[in-house]
Amino acid sequence: MALLEPSTITILVLTGIFSSSIIFLISAGLQIVFGIQRILNLTVGSFYAIGAYVGITFINFFLKMGFSVVYGLLFLILAGLSLSFLGPTIERGVLNFVYKKEEAFQLLATFGLVLIFEDMIKLIWGSYPQISDFGILTYGEFRFLDTSFPVYYFLVIISAFLIAFLLEFFIKKTRQGKKMRSVADDIEMSEGLGVKVRNIYILSFTIGTVLGTLAGALIIPVTAAVLGMGIEAIVLAFAVVVIAGLGSMRGALLASLIVGLLQAFITFIFPELTTFVIYLIVIAVLLIKPTGLMGKEI
């Protein structure tokens, strides 16, 4: 069977790890926002979609200006970072008014933002798929076990693991990161000790925003930017969060790897059952360990 051939398995594993890298960036943003602000941020999918569209706009513009395609990855990263302003804008303009509301109200507020961003995408880029001039084979291919694999995939995988390391370092070792952990553990005590919770909220939501926009920008050499891609991202991100456990960053990394590999193998074998199998595992985790693989009681 083709499925058992080493070359096929290698391709599926590497593809799964690449998908895991993108999924991790999205779910990590979701985890940070929930862990500190206690809000299930549905707009993470919208940030992913906007990052993809802006990434295409950025790279196509710079390439038409005569810049070498070799700098494509840098342009995509810049596109993701350029959208950081959305973080403080939404946090102060919308979320600031719903922190003390019921969870259902918070979900409705963020879902409303999802619909607004979807219409904004239609208004700016139209309803047709957008394609980048930056090809996935720009940096060549890597050969392993009689199979070839785009070097770009490895660059994204390395970038995702580097971001995971930097997040871990920032949250555990830096002054602002320790303040974020303090607010996540006990907001009232943190305020009493002089921590400006408002600034921490802005910081955490901005980090979550940038992680989403970076994921969207980095995916565009692989796929076109299309309407509805943000919804698909939300579905996968929530699956990761449930499997990992709310607030667990290491759990998000592990769960992203599980979901990414499952997505690759099931899509190859039974593409119609991909979402079904992933959420079957989500249900199993909820029944066996409701707090997730590495989550804690809230």
C-alpha cells in the first residue's frame, strides 16, 4: 500500500509538522488571551485571515518594486508584524467593555468582530481568492528518502519553534512576562501590588493578534487567501485548546502536533472525515480529562 511506503509516510509527517507549526501560532494566541484576560477570542481566526491577505499584498507589492524574491519570507514576517496595531485597537475599543460581562456576551462580541472583519476583507480584496507571486519552491527543495520537500516548510517549522521558545522565555524570564503571569494567577493581588492590568491586557492581546497574523502571512505561499479561511482556523485552534487544556502553552505545542499530524494522515486517507476524526478526539479528551492533556482547573 502506498500509505506504508517510507516516502509517503515521510511526506505526510513533514506536512503534518508544517501544519502543526501554523496551528500552534494561532492556538498560542488564543491561549495567551484566555490565560490572562479570560476571554475566548474568536477573532484569532480573523487575524489569521487578514494576515494572509495582507501578506499577499505586501509580497506582491515589494516584488513588483524590484526586490528579490529571496526576501519573500522577510516580507511575510513584516506583513504579520505590521498588523500589531489591531491588538490595542480592539482591546481598548471593544474588549475593554466586556471583561465584566457574562461569557456568552463576550463570545457574541468577538463573533461580531469576526463578521465585521469578513466583510472588511470582501470590501478591500473582493470575494475572489488571492494568490501570492511568492512560490513555495523559491528556496528550493530538500531531498530525504527519495522524496523532495520544500525548504520553505522547514523555515516555517524552525520559525514556529523559535517563536515558541521566545514566548516561553518572555513569559518566564522577563519583567513584563512575570507581570502577565501574575495577572493570570490573581488579578486583584496584582493590582494591589501596583501592576497596571490595563497595560498587561493590551500587551497580551497584541501578542495574540501578532501570532495570528504571522500564521496567516506564513501560510500564503502554500495556499490562496480565501473567504472563510478564518473560520477554518478557529475550528482547528479550538480543537487544539481543548486537547491541550486552557492556558497551557506547552500543551498547545503538543496538541498542535497531534492535530497537524492527524490532519495530514486523515486528509490523505479519508479527506471527508478529517474534521470528524479531529473532533472525535476532542470529545474523547473532554470525556476522559475535561481539563485537557496539560490544563489546570480554572
